[in-house]
Amino acid sequence: MPFMTFAKEGMRAAWPICIGYFPLGLAFGILAQKAGFGLLDIALMSVVVFAGSSQFIGVAMLSSGAAPTSIVLTTFMVNLRHFLMSSSLAVYLHGAGRRFISLFAYGVTDESFAVNMVRFREGPWHPYEALTVNHIANFAWIASTILGGYGGQFIPAGSFGIDYALSAMFLCLLAFQLRGRRYLLTAVISGALASIIALMVPGNSFVVAGSLLGATAGFALARYAERKRRSCARC
Amino acid sequence: MPDADYILLIAAMGLVTYIPRWLPLYFLSQRKLPSWFVEWLDLIPVAILSSLVFSDLFVIGNPRHLDILQMKSIVAVPTFLIALRTKSLGWTVISGMMLFWVAERFFSG
């Protein structure tokens, strides 16, 4: 497939992510600007860090005078979930070049991960199309944060339901994942566990903890059900 | 102009963001994984998204508390149905935003 086709397919898959990023990026830009960050500071952070939640936390912690080490440590904790996502993606990028992998890894976010996983699973989805999704989303994020830092204060908060864009996006990405009973079961267990952990443990570990425990429980239950079915077929 | 301390901090933040994204891809993509591990990894996406969705919808405020029935979670019901029905991320985001916007205008005095 020629380069232009990859780019086109990638863009078609990426535009909803851009819609979701836009209000969030604007909000981040406004927040950072109000906290005294310059446009160059904002751009630098979006390019180098490229992780919505970490950037929000970074700005909040910096302006409250937190120590750089604790900011970096928190960023690390928040981003640990991407370790799991990249592990899942690796199955579909088997044998890809190391340079490609290094470029691809930069753009792994909650949203690009979910979109690419659906496409890979339904196939055919070329790694270059996935890479296009990552980098278009990345571009939309950087542009919207800079725009937010520049003129976001002119957009009134809460207009057109932009506060809900990200929630709606996650809901839909979750709906895509419910492809059978074991997925539904895993979703319910993980979601409940994550919520309980979020209520009891301060900080942002609840996503990683909830999904690790939930996936393991779902896996164990699916295995158990399978074994039971197999032994019954014999009896 | 960003000063040296800021650039150093951003570089460190960038590093701890990049490494968890890069490490598994770099090493796992080069070898064949055991089938039980692939089967477990297969459940990770739904687990992560569900963790994000549940905590986003039901755990709110600072300090955090459980709130099952409020605007955000109620609007989630039709939004979720639209997602299942249309199977389109774009339409779901747009209709979710519109539903939330309308709901806020009508129901919050």
C-alpha cells in the first residue's frame, strides 16, 4: 500500500481522538497559562512529555512548589499503565523494526492504544496506519495545548459539553472492547476494583492496580470455566 | 524563556513517560510470547478502559467520594448505547457532548 493510503486510513481512524483531545488540550493550555507558564514552556512540555494526565499533574505540582523528584515520580506512577498497553500492542507489532518501535512508542496513549487495538484485532491494520494515528493525535494534542495557552480564555468553560468529550470517548472505547462474556466480566471486576481503590488509596495507582487485578481475575475465571467445560465434555 | 531547571524537569518527565511505553514494545515485539500470557494481555485493554470509565463516572470530587447517580453517569447510559449501536467513536463523542450539554441546561437549575 502506498504511503498516502496509510496516511488517509490513519487520519480516518484518528479524527475522533483529535475531537476528544481538543477541549482537554485547550483546558491544559489555559491552566498552564494561568499558572504562569509561557507558550514555549507549554509547547516543550506537550512535545516531550505528551501525556495529558501527567501534564496536568506536572503543572499543578509545579505551581504548588512540589519537589522535582516527586513530580517525576508521580509522572512515572501515572504512566505505568502504558507499560500494560505497550505489552498488548507488542503482540501485533511482532518483528517490527527497532527504529519503528522507538518512534511508535512515543505516541502510545490511552486513546491511540484503544483505537489501534480495535483496528489491529479486526484487521487488516498496517503498523504504518497505527503510527499515523499516534502522530496525528500527538499533533492535535500539541496544537490544542498551545492554542489553549494562547487564547483559550476567550472560550467560556463548559460550552457545547466539551467537558464531556473525554468521558464519551472512553465510554465508546470501552464499548468496542466488550466482545464476549469474559471481556464483560473483566470489565465489571476491573471497574469496581479501580473505583474501590480510588476511594481508599490516595494518588493515581487505581488504574494500574484495578486493571491488573481485574484482568487476572477475568483470566482465572475464563480458564476455570474452560476447564470445567472440557471435563464435562468427557463425562 | 524556559530556564535550565524547567528543561531538566521536562526531560526527566519525558523519560519516565517514554520508558513504560517503549520498553515492552521493544522487547516483547521481538519474541514469541507464551499463549497464556497473550491470553492475559488480551484482557488488559478492557480492564484498563473499564478502570478509567468507572472511576471517571462514579468517583468524583476532592476528597474523592462515590456518587453513582449524577449528571455525568446518567448521560453515560445513552452515550454508551449510542456507542454500542453506531460503533463510531466520532458520533459517540459528538452525541455524548450534546447530551451532556442539553442535560446541564435543562436539569441543573
